Amino acid sequence: MRKELLAVKLRNRPSKQELEDRNIFPVRSDQERQEIRQQIEMKLAKSAERIIRADLRSILDLYRKRAFNISADPTHPGHKLFRLLPPGKPAATETVSSPRLSL
């Protein structure tokens, strides 16, 4: 019964073009979306800095440097947890033991 109701509602919903035509769903260019995304990232970073009472950029730089050093040293016990990404991106962990530590 619930699946049928959902299917009916999804079938009857207006298309993206109809929503844009009625000004319900704003039309934005890729550049506008990118600018909005950057603004959100900046606000999020400021909120995080306020919460942890530290400069977030310096913490990320320390993490990236440390992660790179671990990934570059094959004798380090945590070496297998990291993989190198393309230039300009930090190293990422393959497995995380706690959901709190995921990035």
C-alpha cells in the first residue's frame, strides 16, 4: 500500500523544467553553484574553527604532512592504511576503526 502511494506521488510530481519555469526551483549556472558551494565551505570551516577553538587550516596542514610522511615510509606501522592521491589532495585512510574519525 505504501509503495503504491509513493509510486503515484513520484509519477505525479512535476518535472525539473516545470519547477524551473514556475520559479520554484531556481535556475543556476555551474559557476553560481560553485560559488554557493565555496561560501558554504567557508561558513562550515569557520564554524568548525569556532567549535574546536583552533585554526582549521593549520590542523589540516599538519594532518596532510603527517599522512604523507606515514605513506612515504614503508617501515611505518600505519603505512598500509594510506594511499597516495593525485597531487594537491591529501592522503586518505583506507580503513577507519571509528566512525568519529572518518573525514
